[in-house]
Amino acid sequence: MSVITKEMINEFNELLSQKESVIRLHVRHNVVDIKLIEDSYLKMEDQIINPTNKFFEDLAEFLNDKGVQIAFNNTKSCFWERNYVGEII
């Protein structure tokens, strides 16, 4: 069974950086949050962002290529591995 790893998160964040995106993935307990780059003008906990479907497609495709299928919460602000049971990251 595949698991979302910190290395996968770092690799995807690097791809986002190369595309000059302000979105980054942040690990929080057993989910991964989708947030903006931390900035002295933004409070990270107060952010509401709406990534495009392209972002979600690219993320799902990237992780699927690593053998991981993901599910999103209803607002798509965080995600988790669909079939994993146990300790995450």
C-alpha cells in the first residue's frame, strides 16, 4: 500500500515553485492542507483559497503516478490518501 510521504509533498511543492505558483501543501496531523505561501501580510489560518480544477487534476495525477489515490474534503482545502488506515506521514 502506498502512503503520501513528506518527500512527495516536497517534490510537488517544488513543481509548484517552478511554475511560480503561490500555493503550497502543508502537512497537518493526518491531512495535507492547501495554503498560500506564508507572507507577512497574510495570516495562514485565515486563508480561504480556491485553486482551479487544473491544480486538483495535477495534484491527483502527480500522486496517482506515485501509486496514491486521494480524496478531498468538501471545500477541497485539504486531502488525504483514500485507502490508507494508520499513521500518516
